Amino acid sequence: MGIVVVAVAGVFGALWAWLAVGVLLVVGVGGLAWGVLRERRTDSVASMGSSIRPIALGLIRRRDQILVFEGRDDVKGETYYRPLGGGVEFGERSDDALVREFREELDAEIVVKERLGVLENVFAWRGNPGHEIAFIYEAEFVDPELYARDAMKILDDPATAGWVDLRDFRDGGKILYPHGLTELLSSEH
């Protein structure tokens, strides 16, 4: 029956396809139709497929350190670091997405400052191709007590955020993503 919904969508458009879903629901096979029509969200790098994912990342500083999370790509055998942030949803401004992401990830309020740059990142992660356009912003915590924490649990991920000295990235001792961010930060000094 899902083939019927796809055929209706392909020939008559999405509105008629939803009508077909309604008919199929009455018939009792709507679950299949729902699965066919449901839009897939690109929540993570692993599910990117062949799309370009816009993201917003916040650079929060504590003296000569920046707040990052540590990730691991077992296929490459590499440990890497990335500032916090995430996907920009359709119709959402990148700076608004950054505020939302910090609320979701740390339950923290931030003030978004200057946009430092936009980086295009074409990469492979765990053997899957990825392509991101990253809006990089300077940001600050509203609550100054957050700067005293050495580690912060990311609420929607098993990772933890922590402070890493910028020298570790500039001297090549640690990898900072997205590509080009280390150079962008080095050009500030």
C-alpha cells in the first residue's frame, strides 16, 4: 500500500498523498504510508546522506581556553574536539539556532556576539561522507558560574564538554573541527 502513496505523491503531489494516507489509515495500513511520507531529520552527522547541513557553533572562551566536546571516530582512529552547537532548522537564523542548541545541550543561556566566520567542511565521519556549512560565533554564558565548571554534561548526548587550551590545537597536539577553525582562531592574534 505504501507504493500507492508514493505513486500518488509522485503523480499528484503531497496534498493528494496525504489524502491517500487518510484513506489508508481508515483501511488500517496508515503506518506504512506514514513511514513512507515522514520527512527524515538530519539530527546527526551519521544521518546526513547527501545533503549539506547548516550548523551554528559557539566559541566560548575562558582565558586561553575554549569550551569543546570530545568526540571519537573509530574508523579513522582519531579523537577530535568541536565547539558546542548544532543544526540550523529551516526558517531559523543561525544565531537563534545557537541559543536553542545551548539550551538543549547544557540548559544554559548564552549571549551570541560577533560572527567570526563561516566555514565549509567536507569530511568523512565513521566512514560516512558529510558536508556542513558552519556559522562560527563568539558567545558568552549569561551565568558567570558556568565558567568555574571544568566539565559540563551535554544533556542530549553522552558526551561531556570541557575547556581545552587553544595552544593544544595550534601546536597540532589536538584536532579541532570543523576544518579551518584553528586557522580562523590563529588569525585573530
